[in-house]
Amino acid sequence: MYTYPTRPTGTAQDLMTIVTRAGELVLDREGTVLPHKTALARSLCEPPCNLVGVLMWTLLELLPADVVLFCHDAAYRKLAGGRVYPFAAGSPALARAAAEVRALEAETGRPPALVALLSHPPVLGEMGHLNFELVRHAALALRILRGRPCRPRLVAAVDPFALDTAGLPAEGLYAGFMGFYHLGLDRLSFARGSLSALIMGEAAWPRLAPRLLRRLGGGAEVAMALSGGIPATARVLYTVREWVASQRRRSLRRGEPAEVLRRLREWDDFRRFEARGPHGPGLRRCAWRMLEGWAMSAAAGHPWNGAASGPTCAETGTMSPEGRGIWERCLEALGLPQAERAAAMSLLAEEWARETPFRRRLFRVLAGRVLARGRPVLFVPVVHHDGAQGSAVPGGQASSSPGRGGGQGAVVPGGQASSSPGRGGDRPGIEVREAWSWRGAAGARIRARVLGKTPRDWQGTAEEFAVEFGKANYE
């Protein structure tokens, strides 16, 4: 069986190990063959390839921004295997967004941060090339919106789980370049070999939040996939984990971790997870991480306990009876009243069916750390559609890695710009949808605008924005 380079660390990284172990079981179940990578080969090959990638980053920083954008465009065209779609540079949606950028700067005296939020088609098969096209179109869209040379940075996973289909040289080089020029995210950083870890330290997962906030706080341009992973990964890493965290914040026991842990240990299922799960001793002492881990493990089919009989509820998007039971016990351990538990389970059920989580925490952090400090923000949805039914098929995270983890387009209903030959055809394509802007904040409430042929003002909390924005643009 293929295995990823992981080990118990006693940190939140151990929660990612639930995802990697589930991925190993899926590969085994489906008979997928990936490049063989031994620990010795990694120790010899990764560090020099990482260094070459870092050198590429250094060289590209010296080149003019538009030259770098041209190089990226050419690279993504090649990675897409020539299956590219014309970028609708003159679309009405982009024109309206560009005008909003100018208006925000004139109103606040500060250029807005620009965030392109991408969907995620399947990483393999006929739709795989769209991952590269989404990134390419997002970068071009951000350049048009800024109206001057700029360097859009992509949030991209650079760990062995994301790059499992690439050979070691390509994986090491890609990680080195994307980890530094872009906002590379190594979700398994504490399991790297010592030399590679020394080189790739800036891409370690604890560094992503400050790097991202520093760029957006400075009014820069960032592209990222909203879901943070394919649907199965997104449901485990974000949907259920963030749901547990939100319920903890509402609980009267939020200041009593020892009591919550004591109540969790009343159940045999939790005691088995605590004793045999893929986590180090340090994590076992943290009630909140163990609570999240148990909920995530249920979503992933308890992969540390052996192979599941079939696809897990995270893969299918259907909440299993076992999963429901464990998640309800999590709420019980938090001491939520029965009525609140029922409401919480309804919220989870609504989001569970979606391929793209709402990412409430992401928007809450951006509101508190970017908008609240006087920096306006403009969000641009960039999504794909499958073409077979002529309908948008937005999903979660666009993968720009070499492996896993047409003229002007037509204007589609709602003023969405399509870079495909048309929604009614039999080819997939890319859409740059209407932008949503954050213009200011008063306390916890955001003052926003939804663009379109008839723009409308919007007010609410960051979490309310996350839900409405997600429902409007992604599945």
C-alpha cells in the first residue's frame, strides 16, 4: 500500500494525518498506482530540488511583474496539455469589478486587497486540466482588476499529499518554487527530513496565516481555492472541524476543557480513538483538538482503524448514522441543550451536502485582520462548469500542483463572464463571476456590495457573508 511520509507530532498536524491515512485507503481500494518514493530517495533528492525551486523564486522576483505573469501563463497552458479556454478580458463582469476597485480606492484612499476564490474540478480524468486553467484565468483577472503590473500569489499545497502523482524531482522543485514565490502550504511540514525542513521552513503550515494576512493587509493580490481540498478532504478538514469549533464557542463549557475531555472519555468509541488514533501525546492533552479529531475521524471512516467497507461519508456527501451519532455526542460533551443540538445538526447537514465548505472562519479572520484595519477587499469568484449540461459546476479547491492534492466569452445569466465557447455546448469552461466587495465595517457588521447589472448593497456579519457568498457561487 502507498503511504505518505507522516508521523505523530503531538500538534494540530496530526489531524491532517487522518486525511492522509484516509487517502491511502482510497488509493488501495481503487488500485491507483503512484510514483514510488522511499525515505532514502526523499532525503537525497528533495533538498537539492527544493534549492533549485528557491533559486527560481529568486530569479523571478528580479523580473518585471508582467514578464512573470507571461511565464506563468505559458506554464499553466502547458500543464493543461493544450486544453485551454480563451480568457474573456473584456467581459462586463470584469469591467464592473475593475470600476469597483477604482471606487474603493477613491473612497478609502487605499487600494483594495484582491482575492480570487477558485472552484475545484476533479484532479484526474477529463476535467483535470481545468485546475490549471482556473489558476491561469484567476491570475489574468487579478491583473486586469489591478490595472497595473502586479504579482498575484497563489495559495497552493506543496506537501507530499498534494504532490503524490509527481516524481520526486518535480515534487521537490515545485515545492521550493511555489512555497516561496507563491503562498505555499506544507500541511505535513513537521514530518519533513531535517535538511528539506530547514529549506522549506517558510512554507510550513503555521506560517500561512501570517503570510496571507500580511499580503492582503498590504493591499496585494491573492488567488486561492475556497474549499481547501477536493470534496472528501474539504469535508474533513473544514466542514466538520469548523462546525465543531463553532459549537464550542457557543458552549457554556468552552472554558472547561478538562470537563469536556472527561465526558468524552465516557464513550468507548472516543477511548479507542484516543488510544489508537494517529496523534502524539501532546495532542491527547488538548481537549479541543481531540474533540475535533474524533469528529474528523468519524467523517473519514476512522482510517486509523483499518480499511472501510466502501466510500466514507466524507466522500459521498451523505451523513452516515455512525457519523451522526459521534457528532451528536460531541455536542452532548459540550453541554449544549437538546434544542441547540438539533439546530447545530441541521446546520451541519446543510453544509455536508456541499462540495465547497462555507469557510466561515476564513472570512471572519479576513474581516477582523484586514477589513477592520481599514483595508477594503474585493472577492472574485472564478469557477468551472462541465459543459455537458451547460451549467456551472463550482466546487472547492483548485489544485495547481503537477499532481493530486477560444475570443471573448459569452455573458451568461446574472452577468457572469464565461471564458468557455458557451454554456450550451459540450465543452467545459471557466467563468469569472460578479465580484463582491467589502467597503467597510462597523463593529462585527460588514458593509459590502454585490456587483452585477443591478448592484446591491449588503450588510451582515462575516459568517453570514460566507454563507451567502458560498451559496451564490459554489456547490
